[in-house]
Amino acid sequence: MSNEKRFYVKPVFGSWAVMDRNTNKRVVAYSRKRDAKKTSDGLNRIRKEKNIPVMKARLKTTDGYKHYLT
């Protein structure tokens, strides 16, 4: 098994995007790198594969955007 995490942070035009390595798509973007890092770390801690799409969908909502930041 690879040592790489599924979710990682990537700079994108002055903001920081949390990217999904499996789909190569952006999950969510933040203006601060530390916020993106907290979110990617939180997503990488999810154990059950079926919970990942649920959390990705939640992060795209107004309430879910700050889920890992508080």
C-alpha cells in the first residue's frame, strides 16, 4: 500500500485547494493554507469508505465548510 494520503493540499491561484488523489478533483478551497491542511487531515482520518462522499458533500455546504476548522 502506498504511503501517500488520499487528500492533499495544493495551491491554486492565490487560494489553497483540498484535492482528492483518487479522482484528481478539488473537494473544497480555502484562503488560508492551515485551514486547508486541517480539512485534508480530517478527511484522511475517515475510516469507512462510504463516509467519504457524505463528508465531501457536506463540505460544499455553508455549514459544513468550517466542519474541521472549529
